[in-house]
Amino acid sequence: KQEVTQIPAALSVPEGENLVLNCSFTDSAIYNLQWFRQDPGKGLTSLLLIQSSQREQTSGRLNASLDKSSGRSTLYIAASQPGDSATYLCAVSPDSWGKFQFGAGTQVVVTP
Amino acid sequence: DTAVSQTPKYLVTQMGNDKSIKCEQNLGHDTMYWYKQDSKKFLKIMFSYNNKELIINETVPNRFSPKSPDKAHLNLHINSLELGDSAVYFCASSQDPSRQETQYFGPGTRLLVL
């Protein structure tokens, strides 16, 4: 059974610092991995999707890496801003039907 | 324009009641999902429909029954509500998951069973 773990559970950094969020999964037979952002009281917003054949994806200040063999993904957020404060969720899917299994998330606070 | 919308946003009800949550997407997507986020913030998939056909049916009580009248709608009906059903329920949609496309989430329905 797939288990997805995110460390740390919470993180507080001053504005301008780089953020490093970790995600690990126990079954390396994944179809893809996705990073989401969840703001309090709101739905999820997709940030990056990495296909199983890819090693990383980048979008603006965000970069996500995937090491399938070791069951790890890392989300880097460069030059953090207060607007980056949110919960970041990692999810893996074992097949093409989008049956994502989520981690518990990392709650990020960026202080001005 | 809201891409994925859910009604109601909040739902407070008594144990034993039957309730429905509606979801609509205007993105023209073929696949829709229901997720449950419990008090510990774990998000778990419940159901998925592709072109009105059930493709994912996780281990959930049969008190939960999804219904897809058309591709743009996926409703969730819950019979005999229990205290443990209290959670936030999210609807999501995607165009074609086999093409590695992302899922778009609705704002959530906060259900509280008293």
C-alpha cells in the first residue's frame, strides 16, 4: 500500500529565504507526482506535475524534482514571499486515472 | 467564471439525515472526482467518473452514492449521516488523466454532522 510522507509538517521562514519541501513515497511504481497548494478554507491549486519519466519541472520560482527509485520528490521555492504562505501537498498516482494519494502537507509561513 | 463549483459551501445537519452535495465544472473536462479531507487534513479520493462512468470507487461506506447526470456534473448523495462523516468534501475535474493533465479543484463543501 502506497504511503506518502511530507517533512517537515510545518515551516516558518523570513521573506527572501528559499524554501525546501520534502515528499517521500513507499512504492516507486508511480505514474506521476503532483504538487498542490492549499490556502486556508479554499480548494487546491496545482503547482507542478512531474511525469514518472521526468526528473524535474520548473515554473517561475518553483522547481520540483523527482527521484523515483528512491521514492522522493522535493519542491524548491526561491526567494519566498509572504504570499507563499499556504499548505503544500504532494500527491502520487499509480495509474493514468488520476487516483492520487496525498501526503498530509507542509504548512508554510513566510514572515515579512 | 468559476471553473469547478460546489453547492452548498457549508452544510450543518443532524445525524441520520440524508444530504446531497452538487458539483459542476465548466471546463469541458471528461473526468470528475470526489475527495474527502478529514479533521487531520488528510485528503483521500472517494470516487471518479469518466464520461459518466464510474472508474474509481474507493472503500467508502455504501451510504455514499455518486451520481453523474452528465459530464459536467458529479453529485454526492449521503444517506444516514454519521458523526464521522464530518469533513470537507472536494470535487475536482481533469480533461484526460491518461495525458498527465492536472486536476482542478472546487472550493470544498464543509459538512458538519451534529
